[in-house]
Amino acid sequence: MRKAVVAMSGGVDSSVAAALLVERGYDVTGIMLKLWRGETANNNSGCCNLGAAEDARRVADVLGIPFYVLNFAEHFEDTVVRNFHEDYSAGRTPNPCVRCNQWVKFGALLERAEVLGADVLATGHYARVRGTERDGFRLLRGRDANKDQSYVLWMLGQRELARTLFPVGEMEKAETRRIAEELGLRTARKPDSQEICFVRDGDLAGYVTENIPGASVPGPLVDTGGNVVGEHGGVARYTIGQRKGLRVSLGRPVFVTSIDAERNTVVVGDRGDLAVGAMDVMELRFVSQAPAPGTRVHVQHRAHGEVNEGNLTADAHGARIEFDRPVEAIAPGQSAAFYSATDPDELLGGGVISATVPAAVPA
Amino acid sequence: MEHYLDHAATTPVLPEVTDLMVAILREDYGNPSSVHGAGRRAKELVEDARDRVARAIGARPDEIVFTGGGTEADNLALKGAAAKLRGNGEHVVVSAFEHHAVLDAAHWLEGQGFDVSIAPVTPEGRAESEVVAGLVGPRTILVSVMTVNNEIGTVQHIKAIADAVHGKNPHTVVHTDAVQALGNVPVDLHAWGVDLAAFAAHKLGGPKGVGALFVRSGVAVDAIVHGGGQERGMRSGTLNVAGIAGFGLAAEIAAKEVYEKSERLLAMRERLLTGLRESIPDLVVNGALEHRVAGNLNVSIPGTEGETLLLLLDQAGIACSSGSACASGALDPSHVLLSIGSSRQLARGSLRFSLGRASTDEDVEAVLDALPGIVQQARRAA
């Protein structure tokens, strides 16, 4: 019997993922990760709170599978949280869910699952794995386009995909909920979690002030010409493209166009200043091999964000994407996921955006 | 077949205790506070149990306050004594490796304006009387040192600690969390000279949810649960008659069998340790082996996560423990192991085997069969 470890968050998706594998005859063990020190980090959402652990445990009871909570708090803090703080301190916009997938779920947990004798690790992500060991594995967007989570899975390579299952990726979310209802799982109607699990009540500003004091020091807000036009409340409070909360009145709408953490300066400009013609991406990972220089790709630079077409040229250090048309408001630190131009559902790989190149001003 | 080596967590209820409790639940439904016959019969069962518990721990029956468990008894000791003695001072001393029932109650007292000192313990797992007494001053109202540590099983010289503390300040109340003691070491509270002592029935073959606080004659604590004034006003609430009766019987048996049981468990533990050392030569025993209850073996296995070992052992049908479980069920590195100077790394890779009355040689052999392979598997990834 094939053994599966299911990463259970206490939400409906991972509950149903576990249920589907039980149904398919896997020997399933449910595992929840305790990612935060203390008993609870966020009472309303996320994966680390006590209520979630109880929900997952009761689902496991109904499914008749063993369930354990593993303490990954130190590892999570040393990797995901540290990176989150470093990124904000450097004026970047981090994506902790991507980092958690990279270093925790498909890093330390995948390793742990192997030690526990599991053949595969399953999660409740909406994405699809296709292929075999011999022909290679491919990663596709989830069947439910609205719920697709392949964007946060760009770091998965052949080694990971060979041992990973996404049972709900083949379904519409409504179907997932229906299965949970039918099985009488208590998580059937739980709302989707949106927030960063370690930021209490979604109060990012409060979290930053408390935990990243260096990125909360007020400083000058300047225009693209270098003129001081106001004061900012700490670089971590801003992200590229932000319009709200700038507290300047220049008689026209202004947006954050860049963040210079070293000088503790936030730059604002017109909407046109947000236009990006190209960007550089580091920490590249490809599902299979790196595509040939100049390969046409569809690029997504935000979770559930729009897709932009361009040409990808990768070398050992990173990749440059030249967009066909200017793209607005790309924030360094965010992930870029590359999809195939021939099959827009197929994820080719991705990385972390390191820099952007302004679009050429039209003559 | 399940092999249960986690008696420090809880013990199977003795068959004779179950029989007694079931009979009482069926027949003796009276409220011990009632005047009528049903009440009087229930009252008699409670008082019989009080006599039995008192005899088992070297106390007088009127020094026993029944509670809803060991944690409640510890809370009553710390909060009740602190409230009672507030006029005498505000200083409280607890040892570093107390159970959370004591540590967290002490932490709560800190929030109420009390001043808490933590007495360090030695790498062997001992709280030394000079060290504890050294922290005691004229404003010290309460000292709490456990009799037997729940994780490493080391036995403290409570009499020496009580003497030293009282020598320094005769008004200081000395409490001992004796939850892991009864049934594992002879308990003689009057001889030890302590003022308060906490017990839990389920650690010695009794039911869960029943415990007792010994309150030495002449000492008093304020109630933390108020109501009908049961237990001489120190613990209100209708008494759990069946549970208390079960506790009484279990305590009597535990005290009677303590020497014989210890001898038997000691031989089993030696076999376990010898076998483990053969297959895992770099295994580290946490705390000294001397002055330790016979059934306890706490080891760290370098290069492993206790969590992983525990899961794999569970899958092999072997129950033991590692670290301390938080409310979610996750394991935190043990504060006890950190308190005796273990590195975080070693503390994470710890396993506690605790043998008890029902343990057999087969249980020990099952561990010796399974663990080497499991350790190898766990180390492969590291």
C-alpha cells in the first residue's frame, strides 16, 4: 500500500485532499505543522492556530487516519520569518507563502515525510501534476481557474513533483466543499484563508512596527525629480504601485514607484512611471530544464494577478524578461511564475523578482 | 500489539479500582453533603478514601483536600498559599524544572505582583537544598520544589530542602509537587516536613480528574474555587465520590507495592538501557541514573528529532514520549532538559520511556527491536 503524508492546515482543501487519498486506498497520515511559537499566532485565519489543529484532528478522526502536529516553529522562524523581515527591511515586497512552500512544506516537511516512510506528500493546493518518472513531470494550473495556486509552487522541480500529490487540483472548489459536506467534515464551510498566517488579524502595519522596527522609521517621500513632497511612515508600509495612504497632495494622483531602503526614501510618481518594460528574476527554478534564450512565456507576477506575455532569457545568474507591452507596478521581492506560451496552463518555472527596468517613454 | 511505556503520562486504571468505581457509580449516587442515608453512604466512601490516601502519604486524614486533579492541586497550593500569606511577603521560589502546573501558576502570580525566583538545578537533575534555601529571605512566603521530576525521573531530597528553607525562614510554606512520587518512591510527608503536597490519582492506577492537596495541620490556603464550602472551605464543589474512592484504593495499593515494583522496574530499565547503548552507542542519558525512580529512562539520541522517533515508534505500536506537548499536540523542546544544561539539539532528540506496574519484559524487548532501525531511518535524512 502506498503511504501518503497529507499536510493538513485545518482548512477544507487539505481535509478533502486527505479524504480523497483515503478513498484511493493510500495509507494516509495527517500532519499539521506548528509554525509559530506559543499556542496561537492568529485567531482568525492561517495555519498555526489551535482551532485549526482541532479541526484537522477531528477530520482525521472521521477519516480514520493518524494525525500528528509537528513543531516546525524554529525552522519557520529561521527561514520564512527571517526572510520576510529582511525583504521588508530592504524595501522589497516578500511573499511568505512562496517561501513557506519552498523551505518548509516542500523542503523540510517533504524530507520529514520521507523519513516517516511516506512515498508521497499531498497538500490541498489547487494545481495539477502530470507525467511519470520516465517521461518527466509537468505542473499545470489547477482546474478551477479562480482558485489556481500554481503561482506559489514555482519552486517545484522534478525531484519534488515525483513525490507530490495535489488531489483537489483536479476539482472545482465547489466540488471540494461538496465532498467535505458529504463526508460530514467540520471544515466543509470554513472560509478560505487569505492572510499571512503569522500576522495577527491581518494587521501588517502593526506587525512591522512591532517586529521590524528598522523598517518603520519615518523618512522622506520624494518625487521622481528628488524633491521632498512629504513624509513616509517606514519603508515596510509601502509597496510598488501603492496609491492609498501616501498623505501628499500634489494635485494629481501619485503612486509609489520605488523604495530605497538604504536611504529610507520612498519615491512617488505618476502612473506612467510605474510602467515596466523588463525585469530581472533571481533564484530561478524550472520544472524541467531552462528554456532556450528568447522563449515566449506568459508571466504572472502576483498571486491571482494578470498574465503578461514576453520573452525569457535565462543564464546561470538569473533571467531577464522583456515584456511585449509595458506592465504596471511590479514589486521586487514578489515571485514571477513563467507559463508556457503554447499551453498557458503549464508552469515552466519561476523565481524572485530582483529588479525592474522602466518602459521606454513613447516618443 | 501495543507496548505502553508512557506511565509518567498516565497509567492504566487498576482493575480493582475500576470495579470499585463502577459499583459506586451504579449504587452510591448520593451527595456526600446530604444529610440522608444516600448522602451518608457517599460521605463514608469519601472518608474511607481520605483515610487511605492519608495513610499512603504519611499524613492525617484531615490534612487531605480532594481536588479535580494534580494541576488543580498545584494551582491551589501556589495561588491559595500566596493569597493567604500576602501579608507576610511577596516572594515565591520555584525550581527551574517544575511541571507547568507550578511554573505557569508562578508566572501568573508574577502578574499579580508577586516576585518569583527560579532556583537552578544541577546537570544531574537535582535541586540542591543550599541553592533553594539561598534564595529564601524574610519576605519569602512560598517555596515549591517537585519530589520527582516528571521528565527525567530524578528524586529530590525534599526533607533536606524543607529543613533548609524552614531553617532560613520558619514562616515560609514549602510545597512539593509529588504527582510523580506516589507509587514510585515511599512518601512520608510528616517526616519530610513539607507544608503542602500535590497528588494525582491517574499517575498511580487511579482515574483521571481526581487529585489531592496535602495541607499540613496548622497551615491554610485560600480557596481558588468558591461555592458550597466543601473540603473545609478550601475546595468547593460536589465531591467526585467514585473518583475519590478509586483514588483511595489506588493510593493504598501504590504505597503497598512501591518497593517490590521498584525492584522489578529497575531490572527492566537496566536491560533497556544496556540494550539501547549496544545499538546506539552515542546515546546520552539525561539526568543522573542515581536518585531516579526505577521506571524512568530519558535519553537523547544525537542527530534525531524526538518528534520523528515518536511517530515512528507509534507506528510500530510503541508508546513513549518526548519533550512536552503543547495544546495543539506539537512538541516543544523540553524546559526540563534545557534546565539541566542539555543543548537545544539534544533536547529536541529526546525520548522518555516510563515503565509502570503493567510493564513487561516484552515491552522492553519491543523497544530494543524497533528503535535501532528507527534511529537509522531518522538519521538518514539529517
